[in-house]
Amino acid sequence: EGHQLVLCVGRIDAVKNQGWLLSQAPQLLRANPRALLLFVGACMDPLHWATLLERIARPEFDGRVLLAGGLPPEDPRLIGLMQSASLVVLPSISETFGLVILEAWAAGAPVLASRTTGASALIRSGENGWLFDLDDPISFHAALNRALREPELGRRFAAAGSRIVETQFDTIGLAGGIRRLYDELIEEQHALR
């Protein structure tokens, strides 16, 4: 059997908290021998990037932790990675709106996220994904191991998530709604003249 891709998507910085996930990586990889951890995100701080690269190059990771750089949301490579991911992990310290969660769900990937405002607004833990607390790594590993060992459960959660995307965040519908709003405002402007 092939690899189980654990994907972390977000710009590389302190708030997105990739360093925390990296500190959990040795345990994650030991517990899941087929897991591969991939970070996708642009880095604004070269020093931070260099530090991450140095940490990732450690022999104990054995080439199973990778840093891909930034890919825009509509990039087919990013969508492809999300579609093949066993799990998308978001360890952010704070997140106001969970856009990556919606993107993951739309691609059919289950999500494990830290309990931020954005994630908590979307994820009902144990129904359409998993939430964890950053100061409780045990709950993080329990959810992650479950997601990797019960892929059907992950797919079920992702499907529940994608229904939320379709009903509440249909981007075409959203754009159409804004378009109609503009049209109505313009008509009103003309009527007032």
C-alpha cells in the first residue's frame, strides 16, 4: 500500500503554527509507518523558512516530512494534493475564517483542526471532522491516528463537510448573489435620479 498523506496548508508563519505540528511529527510518523507529512504554504520570512528546512532535514524524519512552498487555492496541484490527502491538519493559533477547511471538504478530504474561532464555526467534532486543543497533544494524536486507521470514517466526515460547502458556501451562488446585489443597487441609483 502507498503513503498516507497528511497535509498542512497555510502560509508558513508563527500564527499558522507549523512548528507545533513539526514537534508532533516524530510521534505521528512512529505511530503511522505509512504517513507522509507535507507542508504547503508560502513563506514570508526567509529565516523562519530556513529553520523549518533545517528541522525537516533531520535523519529521524527519514524524508517523510516535506515542504512544498506556496500554491494558490485554485492551483490544480493543490486540489490534487487535497483529493489524495488522508487528512488535512490545521494547527493554527488563531483563525477567523476556515477557508482551507472549506477547500479541503470540497476536495473530499477530512480535516483535523485546532480549536480556533474559524474552525469551531465549521467543524462539529466527531460529525464532520475533528477539533483539538494545542495544549493537549494526546487528543491531537488520538484523532489523527483514528483518521489514518479508519479512512471510511474520514471520508464520511469529509462528505458531511462538503454538504456544508454546497449548502452554505457555494462560491458560484455567492458570486451570483453579490452580482444581483450590485445590479439592484445600480437600478436603485438610476431610479433615484
